Amino acid sequence: MEETTLNNDIHVKLTEKFGEKVTAVSEPYGLLTFVTYKDVIINVLSHLKEELKFNFLTDITAVHYPGKEHGIAVVYHLHNMVEKQRIRIKVFISEQNPTIPTATNVWKGANWMERETYDLFGVKFEGHPDLRRILNMDDLGVHPMLKQYPLEDPNRVDKKDEFFGR
Amino acid sequence: MLLILQRDEHFLFINMSEINIVDAPPGIEGSGFFATSLDKVIGLARSNSLWPLPFATSCCGIEFMATMGSHYDLGRFGAERLSFSPRQADVLMVMGTIAKKMAPVLKQVYIQMAEPRWVMAVGACASSGGIFDTYSVLQGIDEVIPVDVYVPGCPPRPEAILDGFQRIQDLVKNESGRRRNSDYYKDLLGQYGIK
Amino acid sequence: MNHNHPVFTDNDPQSELVTLNLGPTHPATHGVFQNVLQLDGERIVSGVSTIGYIHRAFEKIAEHRPFYQITPLTDRLNYCSSPINNMGWHMTVEKLLNIQMPKRVDYLRVIIMELSRIADHIICNTIIGQDTGATTTFLYLFQFREHIYEIFEEVCGARLTTNIGRIGGFERDFNDIAFAKIDKFLKEFPKALKEFENLLSRNRIFIDRTAGVAEVTKETALEYSWTGPLLRATGVDYDVRVSDPYSSYQDFDFEVPVGTSGDIYDRYLVRNEEMWQSVRIIEQAIVKLKTEPKGIFHADVPEFYLPPKQEVYNNMEALIYHFKIVMGEIDAPKAEVYHAVEGGNGELGFYLINDGGRTPYRLHFRRPSFINYQMFAPMSEGMLLSDAIINMSSMNIIAGELDA
Ligand code: SF4
């Protein structure tokens, strides 16, 4: 896909500033996407917010890719409301030790988004003021959105596998 | 006694308008007297003045708002007065998904209700978990509290909710006034660990 | 011992704080939210929100369902305006599949989406009225939701959880009755809305209760990622329909109302004005439809658009497509896509990752209620308890969207 000039600009500016740390730049459906690393993520986010005017944090979420070395991708969507431009940033972190610095110091609104990501994926946001589960019960014990956990409640007794062809 | 008197006044008032009144329970009638069993009279009175406690959590709750609204008007069935306090409520209407996090709250509300109490599960979620066969959703409220009437639908149309409400009224009308003392009822509550 | 008297530990009894557990089934909160508030008299000192009481695991379910079967899930996100969610999801998939929609379908969608925006705002604004003590407004305007439901019923057969449309268009064309009902609605609704405004907008009690309460600055609102009417009430003119037009919104002439102070009164006014604008948009759409060729209600993409049933039974090709679509075996590009629509409460985003399997690899909903609501507790500090209640109703938090 052709890079639009606006996206190109941002790309150039980011590479100037962060060099090798900004990789895998692509542009699916016109949305500039790149991968960075967890040691610079906060710098990248603040730089995008302060210098490049991506002042709106649309969303934080995560994706689980089991079996990879860095199996959890934390995904940030930012938005520049003036230029009407969006950007997507991904950070791959390891599944065994899923830690990443918190973005709550950059945007206060990141608070609950990170709590949700922690609840569903177990990503530990270091420095988060209040990292508790938000949607599930505290005693759930697992992070249910990880691919290894089933959708259905495994404790169900009334649902016989034979009736479902399993 | 007081209860019956009030109802009489009510009948009088209604008679003046065009609205039909409830039929009297079967009994023996003669000049100047009417005899029937107390249970029936109480059942009649109760069934036409049920106070629902709307336990509305999600989408079905919006349909309940429509049922309460002027278009469908649940008030026609004597349920004008919503009781948000469990103590004064007669019917617990559970509308919407009950997650496992919510289950203890629901049970608590049920326990707080005074006898006699009836429960209506409105919608697929409250009846069986509905389309959410997941780790976080209770698969039907009958796992934590006993249910009298289930209303199917996702969400049920207001007409269906009204129909369910009338089924509750039937129950109330024909039930022994001392249901709570029966062994069956005690056993049932025992199964849910409710004393 | 008399338990009714609080035991003051401090020398000054006035310094005692009261802890109030508001929710999760409090009648004043219109939904299942729990807030544990520390009260100093009537004033809130601090609060902690707990949510998740109807967490239903949408995102996990979505990983187990083909694209088609995700539409019913989106119904149940913001159930006050289901069609917006449905169509947002359809458009996300269409973006992924690079389907170009005919203009007529776009306009039909716009009609339905704007109707549901009206339905959504009716709930919110009448509830503000209700919570400030004006029950009439609720009963009065609520019947127009009933009229909107009737239109939906005519188009798709359902009232609330509509499951309206298909990926690639609508399941059937709007019939004449539907158009007649829309016309009737357009005639009657403005009158009622005008009356509704007369009841509240210049009402001294209402203004006293709402104006200047829960003011939010632009900066704070952006900092907390607010979107939708709440953000616009603070003065930021961000509307996805304008900044990122979808479904041919660029063809329409409408205004984006903004407030100045972000207080409850401004939110009320913004929502009201949006209803007027929605009426305007629908009127334009009806006119535009007249110039479009009749009878087109879906894009010509047989490999993605579910064929009609009589075709499936009589035509081999249609049967194969039907099977493939229902089983989730369509050839979708392996890609990720983010698509946002302007929902009733703000930017409703769908982040879809497709890996070529039968189901989405990952589907994340950016749910405006969830993101807007996190400010409720910090915002309530220093507010009167009764103001906090109307603040919550003016935020129009929908539990289904909040907890997903
Ligand atoms: S039964 Fe359907 S409409 Fe009712 S709460 Fe459940 S999902 Fe919502």
C-alpha cells in the first residue's frame, strides 16, 4: 500500500528521534503502525503526544500470540484530532514476564485501559497507581483472554460433552 | 380486614369507570352474605397489588422500562408501584445478565425480601445464561435462588413480560397463604442454602 | 448498647466521615455500578468505583465465532442504540474485505443510525430529567423510542437487540410501511422534542440543578480520553462522523454542537441539539434516497453477502456461499483494522485482527462508556451526593458497554 505523505512525515520524524527502536513500520488500511520496545515506549508516547500532537489516547489493549518468544503484544492507538490522523504502536513483551511501564503518567485516562489489559491478559504495568482487576472477580485466578483458557466455564457439570459432539 | 376494606373502596372507584373489575373468587352467596375461604381473598388482594422489585442489569432492563412506560403500562396489573427496597417488594423481577460477580448480590437481595416472595426470571440470560456461555456469566439465576416464572426471549417483548407477570398473578391467586410453612418450600430453600 | 448512635472517636464529631455504598443495585444509579463513597455530610470526599458486575466476556466469545455471529454480540454492547454497534461492526468487516458500498445502502444505514442516536439520547436526557425530579419528561418522550422501535421492527423484526443488516448491506429492502413510519416520526418527533425542551431547557429548577455542576475543562476531558457528547460539551468539536466520515456522512449537511463548560446542562443541550441534527440528517437522507436507483439494498459481493433463503434452497452456488459464510470460511485478508463510528456515547471502535481463520484472531471493542466512566470517581470529589447522581445519569453509562 502506498504511504500517504502525512504518515511518511511521522515515520521520518520518529526514525530521526528513535532510530533503530522504531521497526516494522507498515500501513494497513492507511493506519500507520509500528513496533517499538518496552524500554522506550514511554518516551515514544510522550514524544508523540508533546511533539507530534498525538494528544488523544484512543485505546490500550493487548493481543496474545502463544508460542512466540515475545508472546504478548500491547497495542496503543493514538489520535491526532487536528490532523485527523491515527497511529498504532505495538510493543511485544514476553509471556513469562509480561511487564511494561505504565502510560498513566502521560495520560490519566490510561488508568482503566491498563487495568482492563491487566485483568484480561495479565500484563503488569509497572508504576501503575492502582493495578487491580477491574472486570472479573478478584479470586478468578487466571487472566481469561490468554489463548490457553477456554471460553466456557470449565466447572460446569450440567453440560455433557456427548451432547455437543465433543 | 383492613386490606379487604381497601379493596372494596377500590372496586367502588373502578366501577364508576368503564374498566372491568376482577372476578370474585368462587364462594357461597346468599342475600347479604358471601362466604369464601380466606386464602382466596388474600390471594386475590395480593395478586392485584404486587410490588415488583426490578433487578435490571442490562438489555432486558431497557425492555422493562418500555413495559413500565406509558405504552405498555405494567400499572394496569396493579404493579404501579416499583419497590426498590427489597423489604417491601413482593416480586423480584430479574432482568438481564447476572455475572458471577453479581450472583452474591442477587442472593442477598432475595434473602432480604420478606415472605411471601416470588421470583420472575426475565429473558434468556436470567433464565439460562442466554448467549453467554462464558466463564463470567451465571448460567441462569436458578443456580442461586428459586424461580417461579421464566420468561423466554432475548429480550422478551413487553407483551411477554406482561404475560409472565400474569402467570405470577395466577400463582399468587391460587397459592395457599401459608406456602412458606410447607415442607416443600422449606426443602426448596434449603437446597439453595437459604434459611 | 444503642447501635443507632455512631460512636465518635474523634474529639470533634463533625469530622466524622460516613462511608456510603452506592450500588451495585441502587435505584438511583440506573445500572449496576458500585461506588463506595466517603461522605462528609452531603459532600463526597472520595470515591472508588467498582465495575464488572455484568462482565460477559464479549471479546473472548468473539474469538470463537465467525464474523456473522458477532453481530448479535454487538447488539448487547450499547443496547440503547444497538444498530449503531451492528453497523459499526459490519463496516469494520467491510473495511477489512475492501467492499465498496452502494450509496443507497449508505443512506439507509445513516437513517437507521441516526434514529438510534435519537433513541439513545432520549434515554439519557429524559433520565436526567427524571433524576432532577421531572418524571413527566421521561414518560413523555419515551414513547418516541417506542415509535423508533416500530421502525426497526419493520426493517429487521426486532425491537431492542436488532441484529440489523448484514455484512455487505441489509437483509431486505425497507418496505413502504417503514418509510411511512419514518415520515410519520419525522413529522411528530420535532413537535414533541420542542415541547420537551420547553419543559426543561428554561426551567429554573432544572437549570439550578444542572448548570455549573460537574464542570470539566477541555484539557481534562482529553486527558481522560472522553469522546462523544461529553467531550463536545466541554467545547471540543470532535465527532467521528466528521473527522473520519464513514457511510457517506460527508454527503450530509449537519452541524456538530459544542458546549462551553462541560457541565451537566451543557451535556443536556448538546444531546438535544444532536437530536435536532439527527432529524435533519434523516430528512436529507430521505431526499437523497429518491435520486438513487430503487431496490438496491446490498453490495454486489456474493462471496460475502449472505444469499436470500430461496436462493440457498434452489441454487447450488448460493448454497455454497451460504455454507462458507455461515461457517466462517470466507477469504478475508490477513490483516488488522481499526474502525470507529460515532456511537451514542462517543467513539465506538472495533480493533479486529484476522489471521485467516474462521474466527477473528482478536477483536477488541473500544467502548466509550468504559473509558468515559473512569473519570466519575475523581470527578465526584467535592460534589454533593445528589449532584453526583445526576452527573452519572448525564454521562449515560450503559452497563453493557461498560463491562463488555
Ligand atoms: S436475554 Fe438478551 S436482551 Fe436480555 S439481558 Fe440477556 S442478552 Fe440482553
